[in-house]
Amino acid sequence: MNETVTVVVQRVMPAPPEVVFDEWLDPEALEEWMCPNPVRVVDVTVEARVGGTVRFDVDDSGTSVLISGQFLTIDRPRLLRFTWSNSNWEDPTRASIVNVTFDPVGTDETLMSIEHSLLPTSEFESFHGGWIATFEQLAARLESAVP
């Protein structure tokens, strides 16, 4: 049976929606904040169009992992949706779905919410903790960029 789980994480980011949204499509930015440390992104491909590729080559403590997917929705600055597959999953062809929303809070903050669905059940803890840590890293990057 192919049971799946959904991970939901939210955090207020210290920047307006346009700025936070653009971080998701900037390969240099993604190398810096995507994936929880000590896992490192060593290469990023982003074809920012519906049907375009999103790909992260990741070094997980010496193990190479390929994360790949396709953009389903790009609605700047409100919504980003893409598929996500991991080369180290039991079934590496299995696609999960990442849904990221960006809601303005006041004048210069954003409530960023992620809903990562269709994940293999065994991956819940890893992704729940992973997205929380990844959001922390993005928040820290945005804070350091505030003038």
C-alpha cells in the first residue's frame, strides 16, 4: 500500500511577499538556504516557467542525493507549486507535491506556508524537521539582507 503523508510548516518571514517569493527562483539564493544544514546544495537548476525543471544536487554528509521536479504553478508573489522526487527514496520515481504560499503580513513581512503532500510515510519526520530548519535558514538570510 502506498500510504502518503503531508507536512505543513508556516513561518513569518522578515520581507515582503515579492522578495520572499523570488528567493525560491534564485539559484544562488537556493544554494545558500535550501536544505537543512549540514546538508548542502552543491548545484541548482531552476527553469522558472510552468513545466520547467527544478533540480537540486545535494551533498548529505558525503552522500549525493538528487532532488528533481517540475513547476506546476508560478503565480508571483502568491503561490509556487512544484513536484519533488528524491533519488534516495525507496521509489525514486515517486513524485510528491510542494505548495508554497506567500501572504502579506503588515507592510514588510510575509506568512510563508508550505504544504508538502504525497510524501512517503517514512519521510514525515525528516521533511517536517527539514522544512522547519530550512525556513529558519531563509529567515536568517532575509534578516541579514534588511538594510
